[in-house]
Amino acid sequence: MEDNASKNFSYITLGRIITSVGLAILYLIFATILEPSDYGEMGYIIALGASFAVVSRFGLPQTLVIYRSKGNTQLSNQINLLAIITACAATIVLLFINEFSALLCLGLSFFLLYQHNLLGEKRYKGFMKNTILYSFLTLLIPFPLYFILGVPGIVVGMAVSNMVCSIWLVKYITIKEKSFQLLKKNYKILFNNFGVDASTTLVLYVDKLLVGTVFGFASLGLYQFIMQILLAVEILPRALYVFLLSEESGGKKHRKINYFVVLLCGLIVLAGIFFAPPIIQQFFPKYTEGIFPLQLLLVSLVPLSISYILNAKLQASESVKVGYSAIVRIGSLLILLIFLGGIYGLIGFSYSVLISSILNTLFLYFLYHRNKTMNEDVREIN
């Protein structure tokens, strides 16, 4: 059983690694081409589309994994249909703000929804193949469009890559659903799953909107650069999260894998701190100002890895409190960015990410411990 779990986890991890490496290559190539201000503009347009995508899906993909894993087909169909409706609505609204961001919003929403259908069905190998295709297209399409449209062309290329890889979503869509009654009954679960999605995904983008708006695109370019490296090394805990969400929803526990991932993340932090200075000085001389902030930022990987594990466990147990983690992480991050960023600049940004990650992990641990204690009390009563 453990060997099979390791094999399935390896499919997700490999898919995540290939996707993250592909995106990292894309971002790093453009980091060498673009000035920090242009790089910041690119990050801002992407963040705008991605933020709308996260808000519009309202935790529906994560909810889909949980109930499809439990064999609830009717509820899964309602989730798919509602997610498509909300994604289209968000895209229409965003068209009036930035048409390139709107296109990305639609592509991201459809791609993520399709992938979560695969995860809910435990089709881990199919998930891996789809992410590999996405990575290939992401490296292929944006470059020619950049030379035609400039920075917005990069975003259009990413949007097209997402859409192509989500065309198989159509087989999960049914228009027979006449109401969303089952979703209404499970609205608390939906709300909390949105909170988790916001605390793990929306947090990756709203900070860039804030930094770009308050501190300018040049500062955002430097911040985007170091955050992209953190996101790249976050592959393993993110892969573990999507794996655990499906597995624990089906009643399976994987303690050894959890410990292994946390330990490996600690080793990655040490390696990153040691190798970051020579690599950045050699290949990214425009961003040498970000060396120490990056080293500081990488420490966040350890609390982040623990928080992903706790999120999956709490969501799988259908916690109605886990969604409040979004308030803790995003709220603390935005406040700290304004306060510490205004005083210490880029180093202040890194401290903000680290502190907010620790606060979020402590909050999730409190919820998990409380949830575990309550379940033990219920079993003793019964």
C-alpha cells in the first residue's frame, strides 16, 4: 500500500517539478531579457489575472477533489458547472480592466478545474501527463508572442497554454443540473476551501498587486524575481498538498511521506542559502540586490511545507474553520508589506513573507490540534 502511495505521489511530484521548472525557466529567461521595471509590469498583469481566477473559483476545485474522491458524482457535476459560470463572469468583469489578464484568468480557471477532476478520480498519471504538456506549451508559445505584442504577449502565451491543456474539461460538464442544492447544503465546506485556496494561492498574487501599486514596477520586479525562486522550490510541499487532499479524503494517511518532505525542504533551504549568491551574481547581475532578501525568504519554505500538510488534513476532515487561515496569512502579509517594506524595502518584503508564513502555520496547528482533540472526545462519548 505504501509503495503504491509512493508511486502515485511520485506522479504528482514529477508533474509539479516539470511545471515549476518550466515556469521557472520562462520567468528566468525573461528576467535576463527585461529590465526590472518591465519584469514588474509582467508580474503585475499576471497577478491581476491570477487573483481574479482564485476569487472566481471560490474554493470549488478543492471541494471537487474531496467529493469526487468520496464518489459523490452529482455534487461534483454541480461544482464543475458552477466553477465554469463563475470563471466566465470574472473574465467578463476583468475585460474592462485588462484584456490580457482576463484571458489568463479564463485559461487558469479551466486548466485548474480539469486538473482537480483528475486528482479527484485519482488519475495521478494522467495529471502528470497533462502538466508535462502544459510545461512544454508554456515554454513554446509566449516567446514569439513577446516579440509581437511585447510584455502582454507573454501573458497571452501563458493563457493559450492553459486553455489548450484544459480542452478535455468538456467531458466533465453536464447541463442537466437544474439547481445547486447540494452545494448550498455544503456552503460552509466551500467557504473554508476558498479560505485555504486564498491562503495558499491568492497570497502569491495580491502581494504583487500591492507592491506594484504602492512601491512601483521596479520594486515589484525585484520582489517578483525572488518570490519566483521561492515558488520554484515550493514544488514538493505543493505536490504533497494535492496528493494528501485526495488521499486523506479517501481515509488514507501518509506520515512517512510528510516527514520526508519537511526534512527535504529544510535541506533545500540550506542549499539555496549557500548557492544563491554565486548563481545570481553570475547569471542575473541586474538582481544582485535581491541576494540577502532571497536567502531570508527561503527560510519560509519550512513553515510553508508544514502548513500545506495541515491544510490538507483539515480540508479532508471537512473543517469549517480552516478557511480563516486566509485572513491570518493574507491580512498579516499585506500589513507587514506596507509597514516593513516602507522601512526596509526589499528586505522588509522578505521578512513580511516569512513572518506571515509562520503565523499561518501556528494558526493551522492550533486548529488541527483542536480538531483532533474534539474528535477524540466524540469517540470517547460514543
